[in-house]
Amino acid sequence: MADLPGPKMRLCKIDPEPIRRQLDLWAHGRDADAARAHALERWRDRLIAEPSALDLLSAEFPRVDRPRFKALIQKARDERERGGPPHAFRELFRELKALESTR
């Protein structure tokens, strides 16, 4: 029993709450990261599919660089139509990710 960390922590008066928070973050952090990535992917798909989606994005993220996004959206559409490599498609995701991180 003396080898267990819990009794030692109680003897040393160590607050277990920061450890619990970190363990919880490790356990559920990936889920939150995946949910954010999926939300950004939905934005990207919507921006490419719907002409009015840039207005909606601008309403949610007022700091959006509209000319930059408009150009990336058009490039991503062109790539998709040509069947070329998805460079602008990926760049659009990176821009959305950077925009979301400024929130």
C-alpha cells in the first residue's frame, strides 16, 4: 500500500486536482481537437460549395481576409474541377485553422 501514489500524495499534502485536470485533458483532448478539425472541414466544404458561405464566415469571424479567402476558394474550386492536386484546398483549411485560433 505504501508504494501507491495516492497515500504518498495525501501524506505530502499534494493537491490532486491539477493532476486530475491533466489526465482528463489527455483523455479527452483528442476528442475536442478532432471536433474542431471536423468543424473546420465543414466550413471548407461549405465555402467551396456555397457562394454565400463567405458572408456567413465573415459574420462569424470578422477578422477574415475576404480577398484572400475568395481567391483560395476559387482556386480550390478550380482544382476540384480539373482533378488536380488539392493545394488550395489544403491551404484553405490552414487559413481556417489560423482564423479559428485567433478567436
